[in-house]
Amino acid sequence: MRAVDIVEDAGFNAVEAVNADEALAILEARPDIALLFTDIQMPGSMDGLQLAHAVADRWPPIKIILVSGQLNLTESETPINSRFFGKPLEAAQMIAQLQEMIGKGALGLLAVNIGPLKTEPIKVDLIAESKKARLISPSQEVLTAENDSLRVLLLQAGIDAKVLLAQAGIDAKEREAADKLQKLILDELHHRIKNTLATVSAIASQSLRTATSIEHGQHAIEGRLLALGRAHDLLMQASWVSASLANIVRGATEPYDSEAAGRFSIQGPDIKITSAAVIALAMTLNELCTNTTKFGALSTPQGHIEIAWTIDAEKKRLHLSWAEKDGPSVSAPTRRSFGTRLMETLGKQLSGEVHLVYEPTGFVYALDVPLGSLEPPTG
């Protein structure tokens, strides 16, 4: 409560978090946070010092104030753009520090030199400027904040930024191109990491929900995460653009065919497919392989599996089938498992149709999907 009073007396709005996890969630959702004010003895998955380093790495423009009544930190232990204060806190000193770090409230007046003999006050909405920068992206916010601060300082000093850059030998266009490339890479990395984490979270929660025992749930999660890892390996080899369908099928089935080679028959024209389709097909094939080793053709010595795909050039669709042969007699399950729902959902993500047929002679999986959902864009 004392920290909130200090922040508000300095002219800013305080957003409270009860632990480090909630603080990170707020920073993810709020683009207008200018400063982190945290006690080092903070509950959650990390303490206040660990939180400060995480925030400094991810959101460099955010200033940080660390306080503690038990520890005394050196400058080398704290992140850049941070300041440490021991308790008890002196309100006037903390207010002055806050205003020194992020300005005097949300709205301030700056005297900016417009011409040789003319001085005119200009209103600068610091929070609006910060919000505008962070809505672009976490990576772009660093550059925007730096540019905004530099622009104001140059105006105050009456310096032409273009002349300064020319004197420093910096090509503004080259820097702009490099900054745009860096932003693109960071945004793409952030997007892929979030997607992967969402996939892992779904795998863990759904696998445990349908598990009959802790051991069963553990094996299910491990198998699905290994399949996800193999799919990522394929994408890394192809620079995350596309991968070979034939390589995906072989990579998914190879771990289940190492002891008895030749139990898989694989036929079909090779095509390149997008990264999203690689993940979907790799996960689907892993479910099929897992199920057949437990209940299907690979649960018996003589069983084998035929995997084939064809392309309908006229309709621009791909037909892929998985047919189990010479295994035990199968019948439709009494309830839909997570694996079944997963395969159906992955097919729908590719705008395709999935058919699961429990023939007495063996289980059959069929996927009918438009090529537009699989092939990477040209050009």
C-alpha cells in the first residue's frame, strides 16, 4: 500500500500484482507500463530480483525500482535501468526518484527550440507515446523509445539529426532496413514460441485428463512431445519454411520400425508442405503409430501398415491413407479418446476431412485436404 501511495503521489497510476507471475501477465496485456516497482522478497515462481532481470531482458524500456528490508544489492547484481533502495522507504526521496526516472506525471511541458530566437512550450503525453510504441511490438518499442528520446534531445539542442548521422557515417536507410529485419525476426520468434507453448500446454492437460494412471499420462505426454520435437527438427533443417512430406512420414514411423524393418509401406509423390502442416501431420502420425503398437497391426509380429498418398491435380487436393493389415480384429471404441479428437482437430486445422474406419481386417485413417492448406506460397 505504501508503494502504491508513492507511485500515485509521483503522478502516476499504480497497477498492482500479488506475485511475479501476475506481474508478467499484466506486462503481457498492458502496453502502457513505464516502471516496475518490486520488493525482492516477492512470492511466486521467481523473486523480485529474478522478475526484474526477466523484465529488463524482455521489455528494456521499462525502468525498475527494487526495494528490500533484508538484502543490500550491489549495482552489478541489478539489471540496467534499475535502482535499489533499502527499507524503510522515505516517501519524498522515492517520489523524486520516480519522477527522475520516468518524468513528472503523465503530462509534462518541454521547452523546445523551434528557431534561433523562438522558444515555444510543447505538450508531450509520455504515456500515450509509450503506448503507441509498445502497441507496435515488444521489439519495436525499444527502437521507438530511443528514437523519441533522441529526437526531443536533438530538438532542444538545435541539432539536425540527419547531419549528425551523416557525420557519424551512418546510413539512415541501412539502419532502418536492419531494424525492420530485426523486428520481423523477433515477432516471428515470439509468435512461434507462443504457439509451441500453447501446444505443449494442451498436450499436457488433455493427456492427463484422459490418463488411466500417472504412468500412462507420463508416457502419453513424453511420446507427444517427442513427436513435436521431431517435427521441429525437420523444420529447422528446412529453415522453418517447409519440409518434405516423405521425410515427415519416414521420420514419424522410423522409431516404430527400428526393430522390425519393412513393417511400413510408404508410397506417394514428394511435395513440400508448410510449417503448420508439418506439425499437424507429425502429431497425427505419432498418434497413429502409438495406437497401432498398443492395439493394432504392430501389436502382432505379422502385422504391417500401408501409408500412401495421391494428388488430385484437377481438384487440387491431397488424399492420404493409413491402412493396417494382418493385425488383430478391431472394433470402434466405446468412447472417443484424446488421441482421436487430436487427429480430427489437426485435420480440421488444415481445412481437411478426416475419416476413421474400424474395419474388422484393420484400422484405416484417411485424410482429404486441399493443397492450398499444405503447400507454401510461391514467390
